[in-house]
Amino acid sequence: MTAKEKPMSKAQKRIEELRDIYAKTTETKKAKIMLYGEWGSYKSTIAATMPRPILIHSFDPGGDKIKHLQDGVNDGSIIIDNSWQSRTMSNSGDRFGAWNSAYNNLKRIGVFNEIGTFVIDSLTTFQRLVVDAAVEANTKNSYVSKNMPVKVPQMRDYGVQDSAMEFAISDILDLPCHVLVIAHSEVHEDTDNKGNVVGREHRPLITGKKLRAKLPMLFDEIYISRVQGNRSEVLTRPSGMYHSRTRIGSLFNMPGSFQNKEPGEFHLTRDILVPAGYADKSEIVKI
């Protein structure tokens, strides 16, 4: 320190510390994406275009059978855990606990530091695990009948579900890898007091009005996959009843939609992550 230099005050030191903290958290850019759409809109195929290795927690029964996923399974670049697909009356309340234990073990041993992308497929069926666990844990719930060992959910269960879902997704989005969460979709219609449709909205198929509003806010990117005639389309910006959005799109001249004639022509890594500086060209995998 020279004679003319003044020592930094506590406030100035704290400001420098905060700058360093922010710089470290943004050194490695990782995309946090929600992709939703109707059945058959190539969501799982699009997931296969993310940086590899890809670890997929598959909750949709049979959702891991997609050809482009199996190609990756065969060459070792895609790992699928479908342990939680089966939902029976006897295991319905246990599946979330089993998933949570397995997930936290993966975090503990550093698996997410070794993979390129973590995929939840799908958020819609993952929510069933959370609901079942909330219903089972509520001791005030009673079974429908002796012959039907299924408990009747109460309003409290949906509040527990909302908190657990928000916490789980927030934790997943904080992982040190790319994250892609797939959800199914539904069309919601608003009507006037005469029953006339006055508006339509395409939204993720998630139970709970508050949760449906909260979860998308946690993601940097909201993309919508849809099929129109003989082509598929991925929307990255709002369009009519479709509420997609992008934050990283401003980093380059990203179009509002990507159109394809064949599944796999749209490539998340090649078309979005590389131009935005979130991935290297070496991470582009042909499918």
C-alpha cells in the first residue's frame, strides 16, 4: 500500500466480497429449463439433445422407451432411473421418500458434478409422488373402504404438496449441471357468466393454482413443444395462448420459435446453449 492509498472500509471490503461471490457463481453457466407440451410433441427426444452424460429420473410409465433415449442408453451417454414409475396401492405413499433418499445420495457422492444434464420426466407424474406422500403422512385421512385401501386427501394435503414441490424443484435447480424439467400440458378455458369462452391458456399440467404460478418462476427458460400438422415446433417466446419465455435468448439473436419437419431436427445444445455460451460445440451430439 502506498502512502496515498487509503485502506478499504468494512463496507468497501464487503462490496468486493459480494462481487467475488457473484463472479464465482456465474463462472460456469448452466441452463435451467422447463419444457412442456402435449403428448407426442417430442419432449423426451428434445431432452436427448442436451449436453451429455444425461441422467434421467423417469416417472412416466414407459416414458424411457423413446428411441433417441435408448440410443444414448446403448452407448452409455444416457443413464435412466425408472425406479419410481410403478404406482400401486401398497407403495403409493413410499415412492417420494425412496426418490428423496436416492436423490440426496447422488448429491452426497458428487454425481451431479460428473454429468452434463439432469432431467425430470415428467414433473406432472413426479407430483403424484409428492401428493401420495402428503396424503399418507396425514394421520387424519381415512381409507375409502376396507376393499379400497386408498386414503381420501384433505385440503391440508395440497398445502403440504405445494411446499414440498417448491422446495424439491428449487433444490434441483441449484445443482451444478444443466437441468431440464419436462411437464405435460393442458388447455385452460376462461368463461364469462353465460358460459361463453373468453380466453384460452396453454399451461403446464400441475395440480394447484398457486403452485402452477410459482414453479415456472423458478426457471430461467420456459419452452413449449407442440405439433402442428407434419411438423413440430418449439416456442421460446410468448405467442398467443402460449406463455413461453427466455432469459438467455437476449445473449444472442434467438428466434421466437424453432420449426422441424422431423423429430430431432431441433437441438437444444446446438441451437440454444452453444450460441448463448452455455455449452461448447464439442457437446453437440448427433441424434
